[in-house]
Amino acid sequence: MTKSLSRKLDTIRDGAYRPKDFIIADAKDGDMAFGAASPGKGPDGRMKPLKAYRDDMVRVTQTGLVDIMLMSLSSAEALSQSGTFHDSPVTPAVRLNDTSDIWHVRGGSYPKRMMKNFRSARLDRVKPVAPLGLYSVTFYNDLEQDHATLTEYAQFRDEASAAGIDHFLEVFNPQIPVEANGDFASYNNDMIARCLAGVSRHDRPVFLKAAYNGPAATEEIAGFDPENLIFGILGGGAGTTRDCLELIRQAEKYGARVALFGRKIYYSEDSVIMIRAMRRVIEEQITSDEAVRAFHGDLANAGITPFRSLDDDLALTEPLLKANV
């Protein structure tokens, strides 16, 4: 079966994008960040087993609502063995490096320091189960740190090209203060464009995902080279349902063509219902307020009790989103 990702990327590169071509990736690689806490707590207050997390991957994949399922290599092997992606339009993808700024383990303090690169997944083990992977970087405006980051990324690109594995590039906002003359968003955009300018089309990422740094920054990087640098957003923390749906609405409005959300999907009341709400915002062009109300209606129809009252779930809690409604 033709994968929806391939078709949508071709359409976007050809300049023929329509809302139905928006790419959604479900980030279920949390075990590489949160460890045993990734599946969340069950009704008994104990952490669920990894199987619960993987069962949700299977369920989401079977709907065909997402274009990419991002996983750890161990999960990708398990789902590949069970035939989850056979005759599916969803592309399996694997996190190819797990830098220290995603080590959000209980009691840990790693994200409070500059990240150190680390790669758990061997590319020769990835190739049989996934044609695509995620590589992440973080820029700090620190010469030695950023030089090391870009050197390691260049080495990775050589290995990925030799292995025949495509990748997409994730650019995190630093979790520690960075000196960028008060204009981090412009600094980050320049670093993204600069670090890819010398990279051949044979080795470039198939798309980019980064944090939403507001309308102007998003419009700038999304419009910089849209045929060769397709811009997407990452989700961050769970937040309210309105936070999730307003983020994807604003990002698409200002040029994003991909959303890779993890916690915003998995830690909602129901992953499938949340992804349908995301599709509704993009494809039907409704407001995030309307989409939250429809989301609560879908929960009621499914017999699922919402985590928050409708009024509480309609609240925007992220300042950047509130400033641009």
C-alpha cells in the first residue's frame, strides 16, 4: 500500500498543499525519554506496563488517521513482527538518537544541563523495520557545544545515507537560558537554515520539526525554502485540549505542514478521538473553541468521562498561544 506520507510530501513540495495534506505524526517514543513512566498510571495508581503503550500505537495505526508512528527501535521491532504496518498507509519511524535533554526520568536532572548527544539505535537494526527515523539537535549559541552537535549530525547523515534510511530533523528549544541578544527565535531559524545549506538533497531531512516560537518565526522558517525544507511543529507537554488544538491551528495557519505530538495525544482521554479533533481543526478549518466542544461531544458519545469540565478544557494555558488568538 502507498504510504500517505510519501504522497503528501510530494504534494507539498509541488506547491499544491491543501489542508487534507497536513501530516500528523504520533510520537510514541516516550520510553526513550521517560522510561518506565511512559505508559502512565492505571486506575490502581501504578504505572501501566509497556504493552499498554504499544497497544495504543496499534490502535492509532489501525485507524489510518496519522501518517507516521514514531517509536523506539524495540517497539518498532515488536509492531513489525506482529504485522501492524502491513497493508497500512502509516509509515513506521524510529528515534535514531536520544540526546540527554530528553532524559526526563523520575528524579533525574539531565535537562537542566546542555545536552549531550547519544545514540542507542543501530541503523542496521532500524533498516529492516522502518524506512524513516528522527534525529534531534539543540542549539545553545555556544561554539564548542554547537560545533560538536553539528559534527555528530554530519557523521550521522553519512551513516544514514549509506544505510538507506531517510530522516527528519527535530530542533528543540533549549531547556536552559541561552544568550541570543533577546531574539532566540531568529537565532534558531538562522541556525536551522545555516546547518542545512551545505547539505545535498541526497542527505537532507525529509522535513523539519521544531518548537512553535510564534507566528512571525514560524512564517519565516516555513516560507524560507518550502520545496526543500518542509516545516513542522513539535507538541511539548500535554496541557488542555484547547492548548493542543490551538497550537496546531496557529502553526498550520503560519505555514507548518507537519505536527508531531506525543503527550498531547497519549495523555488525552482517548488518542484516536484527540487525533480526529486535530484533523477536524485543520481539514474543516474550525476554531479551537469549536473543536474542543466537538471533542467533548465525541467523548460523551464514546462513554468516556472527560478529565476536565468543558469550561476548564476551553482554557488556553500557554502564553504564546493566548497572545495570538
